[in-house]
Amino acid sequence: MNTEHCQSSQVLADDQKSVQRIAISVEYNGSQFHGWQLQTNPAVPTIQQYLEQALSSVADQPIRLVCAGRTDAGVHAVGQLAHFDASVRRQLKAWVKGANRLLPSSIRVLWAQHVDHDFHARFSARSRRYQYWIHNSPERSGIFSGLITHYSQPLDHQLMHQAAQSLLGEQDFTSFRAIACESPTAMRNVHAVSVFRQRERVCIDIQANAFLLHMVRNISGSLMEIGAKRQPVNWLQTLLAAKDRSLAAATARPDGLYLMTVGYPPELMISPSPPTIFSE
């Protein structure tokens, strides 16, 4: 029997017992932030920067976060998921309330829960759901400035919905990936997509296993071209087949984009996230 191996395994098990892995759900208004990801220049404000500072203060030790999806500058979230490891014991409500006391009002931790050490906010996720909201009116909204994209020309949401169905399934989304995208493959699996209207607001709701850089915003820009009747309903299908980003519409603004939920296998028992943003 290899006693050295057994001792090493016991040390590893003891270390894992002393370190807790915590999952948190985060909601934020991304208007004033340079996206989620921490920047080398600390003067550039990011969601991760503020959260790690707040949680490190609660823990009285450095905390590093791993998120389910790194949102871009100006993009919002109502159900971002992240995890961190901490060797100190805190009640779950202390992580929530303690962090929120130190965070700017536009970032909030909604809940915290203990998870197994093999849980990973990004790699354990099975799906992400985004909504892209458009204020479809001749004049911009004053109340929702920075929270919703404005489009002044009438949009036919039914045509947009019909066109969006061509996105379903596992396909090559080269035509809707940003040039700076570092993913080794453009293959993604869209589980569900719909376009609906709430009075002057139009919503593009899309869920997939994962998304490429700017994928939702690029799809939204092209769907608006179809909704404005500048392109036919089958244009999205043509773009997918072409695998050429230069043929699609311009990237839609970040204002209206929200990370809604992150889906995990049911056995992980991750708490659900809020399902809606705007309501009638």
C-alpha cells in the first residue's frame, strides 16, 4: 500500500473541507461598466472588479470570481451566476447582505448557496438565456434610457419571429460572431427563440447551450432589418448558410441586452433566476 499517496489524498480531502465553494446570483445595470471581466487598468470599472472587492472585504481575504458568461460593456443581467472559493466561514446571508452594503446600487447579489467543489459556474452550465429589448417608437424612452435599445421605424415582430426559427438547432454561426471572438468553433445549439411585442416594446428571447462574442446582438441587428421589411424573412437563413459576418447587419447596441438565466443540470439544485424584466 502506498502510504504517501494515501496521506496526499487525505491532505487534499482536508483542504477541500476547509475551503467552501459558494455560488451567487447577480443582477446588474451594465450601463456604467466596461462589461463583466476584470481589466488590467483598475481605473476601468467592471462588474467583476466591484464584486470581488466587496466579497473580499466580507471574507477578509482575496476572493476571485468565475462567472457563467462574461457580458460586454453596457450589457445587463438579472440572472448572472458566479462561484468563488473561500476558506473562511460566513453565513450565506452575510455574503449577500455584506456584499450589497459595499456595492454600487447598480449591482446586487440576489442569493448565495453552497455548492460542491466540482461545480463550475461556466463549465457546469447547460444553457444561457438572453433577452434583447427594443423600444419601438418614434421617440426615445426617457425612463428606460440606457436600459432598452431604441428603434424608430415600425417593426413587424411576427416576421421577426418567423425568421428567427431558422436559428434553431446546432449550426455554424460564423455570420453572427464578432471578429474578435476567440472561440475555436462557431458551432452553437439554439434551443429556443421567440420574438414578441408588449405595446411599444419588442423582445427577442433566445436560449442556447452557449453564445459567441456579440452573437445575440448581431442576430438582433439582422432581425430588426427583417422587422423593418428591408430584408426578406428568409434572409437569416441565407446569412447562416453564407458563413460570412460581413453580409449580416451591424451589431445592435448593448443597451437592450440582458442575461436572463443560466441553466444547470437539475441534480445540482441551483436556485432559479428571475424570469422577466418588463411586464405589462
